[in-house]
Amino acid sequence: MRHRQVSARLPAWTTVLAVVAHPDDESFGLGAILDAFHAAGAGLAVLCLTYGEASTVRGVGGDLADARSSEFTAAARVLGVTDAVIRNFGGRRAQSGLSRRALWRGDRCCSSCQR
């Protein structure tokens, strides 16, 4: 069996765009790598596709979408994200699936993608 050597170095990217499905995915799933890119001087953008309003989490007072949006914004600030955007691809559209064309239109993304 041939073993491939894995590099521990980050690519020398100046900007990183993370696309996540739900608020908290940027922290829970990608927090360490986003922090490493931020420490290396990269600009960070996160595009979140839903407000997380379909979550089964209970016990949150008020509107769950508002609470998750606020948490997403606060987490982005801590991670050094300069462009954090939530788009409302939730509900039926997310369950039925989105076409790539509908998702990746410049007017539906973040300003980092339009540079």
C-alpha cells in the first residue's frame, strides 16, 4: 500500500469563502480551519444558506430564525469573518433541492464573490 504524505500547511489563499447550510456550521464544522486562515491573514466570508428555522432545537424564546441569525453574526465576528451573509434558501426550496444556477447567482451571494 502506498502512503501519501499530507501537508499541514494551509494554501496561500488571500480570501476564503465557506458555504454552510445552517447557522453554527461555520463554528461547529469549520471553526478551527477558519481561525487558521484568519491567523494566516486571509479574508474570510461565510455564506449560510438557511436561517436554521427548521431546527428541532426547542426552548429558545421568540423567533428561532432571529436567534440563530444573531448567533451566526456573533460567531462570525469572533472567527474574524468580514463578510457573513445568510440567504433564505430554507423551507420547501431546501427540501426540494436547489439548482446550482439558482444558488450561485451573483445577486444571491456575498460581496466577496463579486470581486
